Amino acid sequence: MGKGDKRSKRGKIHIGSSGVTRQKKKKSAKKATAKATPKKAAKKAAPKKAAKKAE
């Protein structure tokens, strides 16, 4: 049991993996609810008028 052991917590920290012994943190619920709320639609800019050419 040590850094070379994939199954131990210390080994998983060393390797950088996760699993039953070292689980990943779940994403917060705040982000999920923020996406569910609709945002105001951005208004499109009015098309620019073409300038008259001087002859």
C-alpha cells in the first residue's frame, strides 16, 4: 500500500485517477439551475444603410 498501489487513496492521488476509493466532486447544483433560467434574447443591430456615391 503506497503510491504505486492503484487501489489505495494515496496511489490514486499519485496517479491522478478517481474511483470508489477517491471519488470526484460532483458539480454544484447552482450551475444547473442557472442554465435552466431563460435569458433575454439579444437584439440584432439594424442593417447599415449604404452611403450614396458622389460623382
